[in-house]
Amino acid sequence: MKRLFLFILACTLLTSGCSSDSSDANINEVAQEENQDLYFPPIQSAEWETLKVSELGWNVDGEQQLRNFLAANKTKAFLILKDGKIVIEWYFDDHTKDTNWYWASTGKTLTAFAIGLAQEDGFLSVSDKTSQHLGQGWTSLTAEQEDLITVRHQLTMTTGMNDLQFDCISPDCLTYLADAGNRWSYHNGPYTLLQRVVANATKVTWTNYFNNELRDKIGMNGFWFSGNDLNNVYYSTARSMARFGLLNLNNGIWDGETILADMTYLDDMKNTSQSLNQAYGYLWWLNGKTSYRAPGSQLLFDGALIPNAPSDTYAGLGKNDQKLYVIPSQNLVVVRMGEDSGEELLGPSSFDNVLWEQINAYIN
């Protein structure tokens, strides 16, 4: 309970104090973090324990319906972990457990986690001005406008810059629409530059820092690749995506080894990060909120992001329906990799809700 003690100590020392609600929330996080029921597959091994559907009381008769649905919607890989163990591991066409596939924007969650690591290591703070790490003139904004942008604004999609030049990271593409913090827009350019922020702050290449501090410590495979010299995309097996989901399910601890200890950052990452889009944390999508905004739109939609999914679900959602769902209340991690199911959207899509309708028919 070391982190619980540290939290209580911090509350005592801070002049602002901590409310009982926030204390309860953090105590719950600590309890989740020390979840003794979770299994972790060994590092550098293909071994992974399984659970039978019959042991869980799931609807065995619904299995074929779910499988048919996934196949009909161009799925390549689909995994369900329960308590860290594999319940479902299906591959379609020529895809196998050893096939690498792109994460698309689901990989933003990897970058968010790495920012937390760099902050914990003392290389940066999310409250830093981005120009502190990228230099003045990294945008085409005035010096005053640029100085308003922090690392946190990049994490929360609130830099205020024009998102129409979506992937471009050169200063002439990064133009002003609103002061940082006053406009939410899904914008790849400022996000992608977070990896340069980490590299400049740590004096290590982004790939080396990511591999050493995250990937290799939990037994993931994979690599970063940019096909357009702009947006950096992660490729790995579906099992590696599931490993990362399991790490987050256990609040940054892998089989007893603490990868990221900063509970405040972890809590901020997986909860509403700003007032403009309740369904967005630090590069994670959040279910169960009363409203949400979607990529490419300034419209505010009422209701939960994925009504059919458990309300505590948080997710990495990528182009062409790459999906990583984490459900703490049920100790579930769900992975879907594949081709676009039909909408060609950047992140959330109606496929999320339809997929969860099928999953619910199977697991409930």
C-alpha cells in the first residue's frame, strides 16, 4: 500500500487539501492497481494461460455468431482477455498470432503512457510549454500564442491550431484558430510532435526510449514506422496490443514490477482531461460520459460514446477500426485488428457500438 500512504501524505502537505471524493477515487485506483486476480504472461515467451468459456458462464451458443460477425466485417485478429488470461483468440484470412498489424491512432495511447514515464523520470512536465522542448517557432503562431501551448494541450487535443492540415508537422501547417485550451479538435500534427518532445527532453531517440522504458519491460514486440514521413504509426501483433491493455488494466504494474508509478498521471490519463470533450483523456477515449465530440467535427453529441459498452470502458481507437478496449469493472481487455468495417473513420465509429452488442450477447 505504499502509494496509498504517499497519496495521504501528499494530501496532508498540500495547502489546497484533497476532497474525500478524490481520496475515495484514488483509494479505488490503488485497490485496482494491486489486483491479485490478474495473470501476466511471461516476458519473451509464447506461453499465455487460457480460460474456457464454460468456466465463465458465458453464452457458448453465441460464439459462432460473434465469430461470423467479425469475419464479415474484415477482422484480422480478435482477442478477449479475462483476468489477464486468453478466453478468445481468433485470426482470420492469413493473419496469425505472429503477424504484425498497424495500430493507427490506437497507438496514441502508447505515446500518452510514454509521456507519463518521461515526466516520472524528471525529463519533462505536462505543464511545460511545448516550446521549451521544441524551441521557439515550432508553429507559425505569434510568440505569445505559441507560449500558451503546453504538453498537456498536445495530450488533450486542445492546442487550438487548425486541424485541416491534419498530419503536417512543419511550422507553416501549424496555424492559429484559438488560444490553447479553448478549442478541442482531433489533430495528428501536435500529437505526433509529442514524440519529438520526449526525444529532445530525454536526449534519446523516441524509439529507444519507448522500447527500453515500455515495450521491452512487458514483453511486447513491434516497431514505429512512418509511411508519409509525418505520422508515426505503431505495428505489432495483436497479443502485444493485449499486453499493453493488461498493463493499463493493472494501473501501470506488470506482474509485480512497477512500470509507471505516478498514480496522478494515470488517473488523469484515463479520465476527462478538459471541459470541451468529456469523452477524452490523455489520448484515450472514455465511455460513460454525458456527451462527446468526434474527430473532424465541432459538434457536441449527447450521450455515451459507446452506449453498448460498459460505462467504465476506456479505449484506444484507430483508423479502419483498430480497437483496444479496457474494462476495469470486469477485468477485461478486448483487441480488434483488421480492415475498415465500412465507415473509414479516424477513431470512434458506429462499429464500436455494434461490436459491443455482439460481445454482450456472448459474455452476458
